[in-house]
Amino acid sequence: MKAGTEMNRATNHKRTSEQNSYLSTMKTNHSTIARIGLAIALTLPFTVAQAQPSPTRQPTAVAATGGTNAKTVASRAAAAAKSNLATSKVTSPPVAKIAGQSRRTGGDPVDDRVELRTYHFTNTDEDLPYAVFVSSKVTKNKKAPLVLALHGFGGNHGTFMRTGCVDEADKNGYIMVGVMGYSPSAPFGATMSGFGPGRRGGPGTNGPAMTPPTQGTNQPARGGIFPGRGAAPGAAFGAAPGGRGGRGGPPVGGTKETDPAKISELSEIDTMNVLYMALKEFNVDKKRIYLMGHSMGGMGAMYIGEKYAPMWASVACLAGFGSPDPKGKLKDTPLYFTAGSNDSMGMRGSAVAEQLKAAGMDCTWKEVPGLDHGGIIAGAMPDVFKFFNEHPKSAAKKQNKPAAKN
């Protein structure tokens, strides 16, 4: 009798453990994330219209099973946008209507005009952060352009929320949204070998081989990914969920998933969830939806840009790497590559831009004198927004629908 009781207890314990781990166990077709050293992104600013949180959480309904198919992820994110938005909570409203940096995400400064939020990510049963800035020129009755911003390795949803970026978004009348991408080290669905399974990197194909950039005067010391800066050499993408996300601050992002390939998959899903929440909440001009990323986020912008190509009017890559297929889905989308003259890694984007332009793509390159890997974030903003303003979605390009075809 006693032996039977003990056996029942063991069975129940095993069953409970399996149920508790269900949300964090997912099928994936992603290849193992390559180990690299990447420069950590700095933070930038955004302003926000405050969403009304709901006391009841609704399911996200985007499951990362069997890899991330563009049509499936986009359609599920669109369908779940209303319920996801209902779980959105304002964790820090704008504290002023003028520039200032009295707050931080992780260790990075955030402009006072930015609104910081979270929403419930049911894939891992966690609340994930995101940031929103709404220009003072935006009105409810007029459609406004939107730019989605992807941080670099070690960054977070506030990386593009510092004053230099917010100033340009405000001046140009944009809604700017910063995503977490689940983890500070998650590459938005991409891998270092290219843009996901089956895509290999390398000179002349999907970007030159990468080496860590030199710390420069424009880039303050940050909690680290390189030897001597707080992390072991060769740290893998996605290997540090809930990482500091900028200069020694508190952990930021999701922490429950620890497998690098699954983290990359969740990063992509989180990114698309946040995009569709913004499209649901704001009166967005569908001909003027833009994507930009810095460093690792630049690679993510190329990957997300190509995978969901019908969505974007144009894409900007700041000190990033990797390149789309000249004959692929992004071939008709204008691309902007830029880096500072003091950034040896970012300057490799010049060769990528030349190759893409030679292949017939609409691709622009600009070197910004005196800037390094971190300084390019705010330093490039005047040119980036000028490029976006000059490149709305062309009439010839297929208009995006909520469920983008793969």
C-alpha cells in the first residue's frame, strides 16, 4: 500500500513538472546560433501615446512551433494584436514634453518624452518590455509614418530611445517603436551564418566575416560582450537572456527560455507582435512603415526586412552586417547602409552596399566622419529620417496585408 502511494506521488510530480515546462518547450528548425562578438547597441529615444491597460490578460496566441513561417507569424500577430494590446501596461509614462534623459532601460538613457510599456508574452508566460514615442505632430485624424527599431547585441527596447533619435522622430512627425526582441542578445530570428536556416554568410554573399569593433570615444563603456568587458569571449547570440542590456543596469527582457535557437525564434515573434500592436493602436500610414537596426539589429533588420518584405517602405542598417538576396523579396525595397569612419566593423557595410547596388538594388551608403560603432546610432538619425521621408512605398510595390505571404 505504501509502495503504491509513493508511486502515485512520483507520477503526479512528473506530470506537474511536464505541465510547468510546456510553455518553454518548443519545436524549432533553426540551426545553432553561431558564436560571435558584437558591439553592444546604445540607447535612443521615443515618445508615446498611452495605452489603456486591461485588468484581464488575454492570450497572445502566437506559438513558436516548427520554426517561424512568415505567413504564420504575421497572421497570428495580426489576429492577436487586440488581445496583446489589452495586456499592455505603461510602466513609465512620459515625464516631460521636452528633451531630457532622467530614466534608463537597463543602464541606457531614455528620453523624457518616451513611454515605456510591457505586454504579456504567452509563449513563455512573461511580460516583455517595449517602448513608444509619438511625435507632437501626430494627430488621430491623420495617418502617420512609423519606424520599428531593433537594438544591437546587449541592447534593449530603449536603445533607439535616446534624445538624439527622439528629436528627429519628433521633427519629422513619426511614431517610433522600440522592441525588446525577447533578449538583449537575441538576433530577431536571424543567425550569424546569414538570415536563418539555409542562408550562409561570407564576403560577397550575405555579409563579410565579423570581428569585434574597437571601443571608441563615441561609445561609452558598456556591460560586456568582449573580453575584459564582463563576458566570456565568443558569447553566442541568445546565450544571455535577461541580460543587462546596457552599461551595467538591471536585467532586461525575457529569462525563461535559455536555448539560443529558440530564443532567436521568440525574438522574431516578439518583434512582429509589437509591430502589429502598434498598427492596431495608431493611425499608421501603411505606405510609410520603416525598419531600422543597429549592429546585430542591423542584421536583424535585413532578415526581418526580407522575410516580411511587403510590409516595409524602406530599411536602414546602421553599422550592421549581412545582406539580402539581390533577387529576393527585398529587391524592390530601398536600403540605407551607414557607419562611422572610426568603426572598422561597420565600415564593411560599404562593400555590401556596393555589391547590392551593382546587382541592381536601390541601395545607398554613407560614411559619417568621426563616429564609431556606438556614436552612429544618434549621429545617423538626420540622414536616416531624410532617407525614409524620400522613400515611401512605391505604387508598384505590393501593399502589405496583415497576413504577409511567405
